[in-house]
Amino acid sequence: MLLEAKNISYRYQNGPWILKDVTLSVGEGERVGLVGPSGYGKSTLSKILAGYIKPAAGEVLLDGKELPAEGYSPIQLIYQHPEKAINPLWRMKDILHEGWVPDQCTLNAMGIEQGWLERWPAELSGGEMQRFCIARVLGPQTRFLIADEMSTMLDVITQAQIWELMIRIVEERCMGLIVVTHNEALAQKVCTRIISLPELNKL
Ligand SMILES: Nc1ncnc2c1ncn2[C@@H]1O[C@H](COP(=O)(O)OP(=O)(O)O)[C@@H](O)[C@H]1O
Ligand SMILES: [Mg+2]
């Protein structure tokens, strides 16, 4: 499968252009770092790639076709702030099981403890919540993962464990991974190819 962004432009309301004529493509089995300083439109582009927001111009294509409008999306986004991505009124097990039911092996590898499943989001730390947000997007139908500053909330040891697991999973399933980060050293470590957003952006 191929995920393509073609000539994407975007601005919020009538604000300044954030993205201008941005084109990139990511194949399955690739791990691509999308790097650039804070405020350069990385999160905006991530949301466009995942189909959460529509670009003002240009298109996102999966194998040459528009993204499916409903159902489980093969392109899944992991945010920097897990608390913004989950419903605070749902128990963790319902949040986890919304898209698929992860096997025990995935939960163990993510360091998700059984007792956490019964808790409410407010009863977990940000790092603990983020493990759920990662586990829940690893469903069998996921073909591309976009990790937007995914590990910023995690301590260094957990970061290393989670990236190791992510790389193993995307390799095993031959998924595409887009690592969105201001941290070029992280991208160098995790990715097979690096794209600089400021260089792509024809502002
Ligand atoms: N919902 C929004 N409404 C208006 N402006 C926004 C919104 N979200 C982000 N922006 C602006 O868009 C620019 C790019 O933001 P963002 O995509 O979050 O960049 P990055 O992820 O690279 O830090 C910033 O100037 C930011 O202030
Ligand atoms: Mg961002």
C-alpha cells in the first residue's frame, strides 16, 4: 500500500498559510521521520494525513484512492497528549477495545497492567494512558501509523521499550510508520528515511 499526500495546502480559518503545496509519499514497510521545529505544521499535516481534517487544496490518497469516509481507518494517529484522544467518561477497557481487542502479548509488551483496565482515565498517569492509546491503534486493519510526538510523555526507559515494540510490530505486519517529531535524533534512531517539513513546505 502507498500513502500519498499530493500538493497539500492548509490554513486555519482565515489565518496565515501553514502548509503550502506539500507532497510526500510513504510506502508500507517504511519508517519515515517527519521532522521540523515546533509550530511548523507537523501536527496539522498529521491530522490531514489521517483524514481528521480536510486540506484547503490537494489530496490524500491511499493506493491512489480517497480515504474511506467511515469504518475503521487503515491510517491511525497517535497524539502527543493521550488525554485529548480519549473519552474521560469511559473506562480504560472500553477505550482500549473500541477498535479491536488487543491480545495479552501486546498488552504485556506495552506494560499495560491488568488492573488498569477497570480504571477511569483520570486514574492513570499520562504515560500509562499513552500506552493504551498506542495499543488500541495496532488493530489488524491498521496499515499506516502516524506517531505525532508520541513518546514525549514517557520516561526514557519506557520510550525505548515502546519504540522497540513499535518497530517490531510495523516490521512484522509490514505497516508504514510516520514518526512526527521535533527531535531529529529520535527520528534518526527509529526511521529508515527522514523528511524535513520546512524543506517540503513551499510557503
Ligand atoms: N486549531 C487551530 N487554530 C488555529 N491555529 C492553529 C490551530 N492548531 C494549530 N494552529 C497553528 O498552526 C501552526 C502549526 O501548528 P502545528 O501543526 O501544531 O505545528 P507543530 O506540530 O509543527 O508544532 C501554529 O502556528 C499553530 O499556532
Ligand atoms: Mg505538533
